[in-house]
Amino acid sequence: MQGFRNLPGFQAALSIVRRLRGAGFKAYFVGGSVRDALLGRVPKDIDIATSATPEQAAVLFPHHHKVGAAFGVLVVLVDGAPFEVATLREEREYMDGRHPGIITYTDDPKLDAARRDFTINAMFYDPENGEIIDYFGGQDDLKHGVLRCVGDPVERFTEDYLRMLRAVRFGVRFGLRIDPSICVAIRQLKNNAARLSGERIRQEMTMMLTGPRPAEAVRMLSELGLLGVFLPEIEALHGVEQPPEYHPEGDVFVHTMLMLEHMALPGVELAWSVLLHDVGKPAAWAVGKDGVSHFYGHEAVGARMAESILKRLHFSNTQIEVIVNAVACHMRFASVHLMKRAKLMRLMAEPNFTMELELHRLDCLSSNLLMENFVFLLDEMSAKAGCVELPPPLLNGRDLIAIGLKPGVEFGRILKEVEDLRLEGKISSREEAIAQVLQTAKLR
């Protein structure tokens, strides 16, 4: 743990510990930062546990704000950097699968560790002498590559249902074998996941989808029975067979998992677009006269389903719009080589074109390996130096009125025709645009 001292934020966190100890309180680094340091990873943040109550800690640290005062948590600012400072506590009588009915402050770190979820998250670190305080064998579990609960898994998961999802996330993220007792408890309690809020599910799933080995995480959620509880639309992709000439890889679930496997450093919108892009296929499935399975219109069906799912999980309106549009439009990339120049330019100028192009690449890479359209678009982007921006319109409605046209619904069509001609290289100036409109008007 010597390397811990060289990590970002160590000195600032150490100063907090020293101030607390100087005032007569116990204080340690705790949880994820200790785990990550043992794994040789850079902790995202350093949390501190102390015997000081929130009121006592607030006196010592004037620059703070309360984020969980009911749970004894302050955020202390050191040179503008935030550090969570939490009072050592016991928790009992959970009533709703999330919130404890009774919270009791303590000065015994073992009692605090006993309320935590997994042994790897229940270790303390003394930054002054370098000692690790490990009551439940977290170091051994990391050494042997196993994820275990602190105490009885059924009790831990009954206290907070989200811990079932966290077990999957931690197991996959750190490459740990999940202890069989955890799997048994999850299968026993899985239906309680339906009582979790959309926000909490969204946060956990997003961390899985944008973290390492997302397909492994989703498969494990499915195997443990959790996926069918809070995302039954994705569980329903199992067994939905596809024509082998287009999808030799297998059913829709297999295809989707392959896409997740091929993602590289995905953002939230891409990861969820991948997960949901074929969600409409079970509902759109039909056997044609040729005896072959078809999924006509699955993108439109999927877009409606995706919108419902994303609203259920309380995504922002902006994220919903981006992801739903990606699902609705993911099939249009199959015909880009046939598009008129104007339509192609408009497609490439869309704000989320790059993300949707990556979705298309993953779709092809995980099915028939037909990459011609992807390469075609790469060539087009290269010709445009990787950026396509539509120029300001040559004409507007006032210009049409000025040359004698009467306002009406036709204005939109006329202006689009003008811009199509410009994007296709047939006109390039305002004067040419006006002349084209006048000529067209005479012909009509």
C-alpha cells in the first residue's frame, strides 16, 4: 500500500484524518479507495470514516456541505476538492429494501464494517501508519478472486435490494468469482428488484454497460433471474431466432451481447442504444410466405419500446431523444450508398451521426460482417475532413414573399428543394436559388 501515498488526493485526505485525530476522534480511509489501492488501481475518490458526529466534524471543517446528514455524511472541501466524511455507524431494521429504520453512531469500526455489503468494500486504512484494518477477510477475498458478502447474503440483500445488482457489477468489474451463497440469495430474492426505483436501476446498469465486460454483466443478470425482473424486454430477446444468412451468430440476445462485447470506451447513449437497438424484434417477428423469419418495422416498434423503458428508468429528456432516435434510425445505414447527395449530407450533419455510425459498425461486426456501408461513410467523412456542417440556407420565407410567392405550406417544400440542389452542387448562390424558384414557379 506504499503506492497509496502517491495517489491523487492522498495528502488532502490525510490532512482531514489528522485534524479529526488531533481533536480526539478516530478516523480512517474506508471502502472503495482501500479496495482499489490493494488492486493497484487509482481510486476515484477517498472516503473517510470517523467517530466524530456530523455536528462535531462540521465544527472542525468550516468548508463543508451536508449530503447525507441523516446518515452522518458530510462533504468536506480541501482546496476545493470534495471528500466524504461519514460517521461510523450501525444500521438496523430496514423497512423498504433501502433505508434503515434505526441508525446508531459508534466509535467501533468493526460495527461499521459489519453493516457494509461486501468484504472487499469493508476494509479500513490508517494513512499514518499504513495499517489495513480488515475484520471480514476482504484482503484474502481479493487475493483469491472471490466476491463474498459481509455476513449472510440474504440479510445483506434484504437490507438493500440494489446490492444484488452491485454484486454482479463488482464481480464483473474486478474479475471476481461470485460466491455461490450470493447466487443462491439473489435467485431467492430477485423479485424484490422490481421494487427498486428507476433511478437506482439506471445508475447501476449504466455503470455496467459503460464498464469492463458489459456483455458478461448482462448475461449474469439474466442467469441469476434479475434481468427479467427489471428489464423483461431484454430478457425476451432470448430465443428469438434470426435468418442465418444475415445473422449467423444466433438469436437476438446473442447478437446484442456480441455488440456489447465489441464496444470500446462507450458513452451512455451508445451503450444503451446498443442494448435497445433490436428490442422491438420479438414483437415484430413474423414468418413470411417464403417461410423465413422477418422483423419488418422492428426499428419503429423498438423506438416506442425504448422510449417507454428509458422513461421508466428516469433518463433525461435529452438522453431519451438521442437513444430513441438511434434505435428508430439504425436500419437507414443499410441504404446510405443509394441516398441522394443532399439526403446523405443531411444525415452526416446530424449531431449524433458519429455515435449512430458506431452503432452501425457494431451491428455489422456482430452479424454478417458486411462493412461496405460503414467504409463508404468513413470515406465520405474523410473527404469532409471528418466534419460535415450544413451551410446557412440560401433563401428563407421572406425571400420567397419578396419575389411574389404567397405564404403557405408549400414554402417548406420549396426551401428544401433549393437546399437539395445546393447540397448536390447544382446551384451555389442566392441569385441562382431565386432563379431556380422562379423557373419552377412558372412551370407549375
